[in-house]
Amino acid sequence: LTSNGSLASLELPALTAVGTLTLERLRMRDLDGLAAVRRIDDALRIESNALLTSLDGLGAARVAGIIVIHDNRALDQCEAEAFAARVSASNRVTVTDNAACE
């Protein structure tokens, strides 16, 4: 999902696995509507979401491929790093240019 400035929330309770999940330039504050996702096989990209403050909705997911969490102005950098370390099944992680750690 990219460049949808009107998308403020997402509810996908039946989505449990995806190849690639891209969330870019959305108005979402959290990812709670993706709580059913358990597996991301190729890539997780969360970029340029100005209002995003929490990644907890994807906390049960396991990411086999790359993770990029970049330029989310309201998302705490330390929270993003901890999230990536918790869900990553690989060492291909990039977490940069998010909000300062609190």
C-alpha cells in the first residue's frame, strides 16, 4: 500500500501471510489492523508514514526477508529497532531516520 493519503486505518483480520508488505506514505497511526499477519516471506517496508507511532500490530509476524523501516517521523527509532530485532529471521535489517529515541 503506497501513497494513499486518505488511508488512516486498515482492517485485514484474515491476512496471515504475505510475500512482501509495503506500507508507504499512509496516514495510519498504528498497524493494529494487521495483527493476524504471522509470516512475511520476502520483505517488510515501512517508509515515510508521518503519523505512524506504533508497530505493535505486526508484533506476531516473522519476517524471513529484508526489513526496512525508514523516515517515519512520529515513530521512535529505538522502538523500531527493537521491533525489527524481534521479528527478523535474517540479518537484512535497515532502520533509519525515524523519530529520536525517547
